[in-house]
Amino acid sequence: MTRPIRTTMGHMLRLELQESLRSRWFHFYAAVTIGLMLLLIFTGIAESRVLGFTGLSRLLVTYIQITMAILPLFIIVVTARSMVGDREAGNLEYMLAFPISLATWFWGRFIARLVLILAPVFAALAIAAIFGAMKGYDIPWRHVGLYSGLTAALATCFLGLGFLLSAVSKSTEIALGASLLIWLLLVAFLDLLLLSILIKAQFVPEVVIAIALANPLQSFRTASMILFDPQLILLGPASYVILDNFGVTGYVLWALGYPTALGAAFAGLGYWRFSRSDLV
């Protein structure tokens, strides 16, 4: 019984990968993701020094901070329109006519999209490592690995959110509007705006920081900082609360596990809603 299911999942993954590789969204996304790394390399940012960061460390810090703004927006906008767009175009009815279970189709598509989203980012990080080796820089392999993990966690979170929005939306316009609104709210609730408003209202600092860290963008941002700034000097007094409650290792594990679990929960909720809705 398990072999046909495994084979069907493999076919679904291969079909989705082939279809997405031919689409314009993937080519544009890969060009932006890898091109951004090449642009940072050619502009000589690795030779500059900011707050003690230089060489490959400086390059990775800059790239990962820019990725935090581009990656979630692209994922949630493209994914939120996927299933509802297929329903409107009639492609969903055609795909579900094949002898394949709904769970296999849904999760096969989720896994394939996650692979395609992460592949250009990992390729860009590999290019940075090759560049660092050619220049004779010390390559922080631990940081490269953790950055890859953090990017995978953030991608899983927003991919799951995109699948949920696509499952509950009635049209592509609603899905697109909701995805942009959620992204703007998460960006607005990064530490500067959130902390300034809530501290001014005299909230307990621990509560303010807990709300900020519930934002997956903020968790990613703080974890990317803590790798090169273990004392979190850039965060100011908020660092004491984070380090006292988590520690460096504990917070990195939180930043890896929390967005991943959140994305899986979003995707699971999206599948539950999708399987009980009018599919066509």
C-alpha cells in the first residue's frame, strides 16, 4: 500500500517542479535572488567595514537583511494566488480528475514550491562561499548553515500562510489584497514601531518583546543579528530580556523552530479548509 502512495507523491513533485520551472515567476525570482548576491559582490561590499563586520561576514549580513524583505513578500503574493487562480481558470478541476488523492496533490505542491523557493537562496549563499574562498576570506560555515536554516524556516512560514490564504479566498483579488495587508502589518510591527508605541503606553517590557518575537520577521531578523552580535548590542535594552530568557543557542533554536511550526500549522489549516470547500 505504501509504494503506490510514494510513487504518486513522487510523480506529483516532479510534475509541480517541471511546471514551476517553466513559469515566469520562478525565473524572475531566481534572477532577483542570485542577482542580488552578485550585485553585492561586484559593488565591493565585502571590503567595507560596518560595526566590525567585514569580509564575507559583512556580505552575508547585508544579503540576509535584504532577503528578509524580499523573500516573504514574493512567497506570500505568488502562493496566495496559486490555488484560487487555478480554481478560477479551471485548472484545478482538470488536475483533480487524475487518480490522485487530495492530500497528495496539496502536500506535493507545498513541498515542491518550498524546494523551488529555497534553491536560488542556497545557490546565492554557495556563490558567496565560493567568492570568499577565492578572495582568501575566512568562511563562517556555521553562519552560512544557520542562515540557510533560518531562510528555510521563514520560507516555510510564509509558504504555509500563502497556502492558507489561497484556500480561504474566493478570488485572486481577495487573496492578493489579504497577502499584501498581512505583509505590511508584519513589517510595520517590527521592533522600532511596536516597541515605541507599546513602551509609550507603559506596557511591561517582557510583554512588548514577546509580542515582537511572535512576529516571524522579527524572529528572523534578531536571529540573523545574534549570529554576529551575540550580545545583541544593536537591540539595546531589549537584548537583556531576550538573552536572559533564551540565551544565544536557545534563541537560534526558537527562530528555527517557531516559524517552521507556524508555517506547518498554516498549511495544515489550509488543507483542512481546502478539503472541505467547493473545489470547483
